Amino acid sequence: MHQDVDRYLQDVELIKGILRQREERILLRPWAFYAWAMVTVAATWISIYAWHAVGWSGSSIAWRIWLPALFVGGGLESLGWLQFLRREEPVVLTSEHVKLLLSFCGVVLAMAIAGFTLAGRSSADPGVLLMLFAVCFFTLSVFTFNGLFLESYLLLAVGMVLIVLEAGWLWPGWSGVSPVLGYAVAGNAAAIIFAAAGVHTAVVLRRNSAAADEVGNPGQRESQKAGLRDG
């Protein structure tokens, strides 16, 4: 009788551990966030140079610098999604995965179009562009570990602060933050938060691996260890 109860309790703990790991699953490996951080910070400083030394307008910077940067970052991220699909075999075509990929790709496409539309205008607010990054992060957070909401709200908060500082009505005599300073702050803040998301993801990967060891799930343990090697 006692053995049956012990076996039942072990099964309950095993199920709880598997469900907990499912909720904390990793979609993109840390390197994908690090890649976006490097692309973003590089594009930011090239934009600052182009603004001051070359005299490019905001529209020229958007199309000549940030559009190629978007393609580079998106291409690297696509490799991360392909890595995710390989890990999920043979259940890659479940309705959950299809909804995930369709929703995230749709949001990224819509945000990219909106961002470049705003960036091409002389009155574009860098805070608004930063908040578009936050929308993408919030969408990803719905499907991955809950801790990523922290980085999402950080992007949102920095964007809101920039919007307020850019406004000329903040206090008497205040003319607002200059566009180049606003974009410098927005770009570097985005790069830092991308890097923080990569570190956060690496921590969750290690925690999931330790949890898999505790519940004694060999298949999940091997999957998590493979993830640590990939990340």
C-alpha cells in the first residue's frame, strides 16, 4: 500500500515537473538575442555617424542602415527558429506550433512596416519605435518562459520615458530631446535589453536542465542539455 502511494506521489511530481518545464520552454536560444543586440548597437552607432558626419536625413538612415540591419537580424533569427523546429521534431506541425509561427511572423512583419513608416518621417519619435520592439517581445513572451515579460516591460518603459522627454511641453523652456540623442538612447537601450534577454534565456535553460535531472526524465534531460550546447 505504501509503495503504491509512494509511486503515485512520484508520478505526480514527475507530471508537475514536465508541465513546469513545458511552461518554461525555450523557443529561441541565447545566441539569437545576442545577435540582435550586436546588430542593433552597430546600426545605432553607424546611424549616429551618418547623421553627424555625412548629413543623412532620418529617412535615409532608416532605409540605408536600418533596413539592411533588419534583414541581417531577421536572417540570424530565422536560423534560431529553424533550430527550434529541428528540436521539436517529430511534432513540428501541431496546431500550437503553427499558431506560434504565424502569429509571431505576422506581428514582426506589421511592426517592421509600421516602424519604417514612422522612421521615414522627420517627426518620428524614437520612443514609439522602441515600443514596437516591445510588442514583438510581448508576443514571444506569451509562448515562452514567463520571465521574458521583464524585458518586454523594460522596452515599454524606456519607450514611454523617451516619448515624455521628447515632448516639448515637459516643463517651461524645455524643447525636447534631439532626434539623434533619442535614437542613440533607443538603439543602445534595445541592444542592452536584447543582451539581457539572452542572459535570462541561458539561466532558464540551466534551470530547466536541473529540473529535468530532479524529476528523472531522461528524454527531457537530453533535450535540455542539447539546448545548452546549442545556446
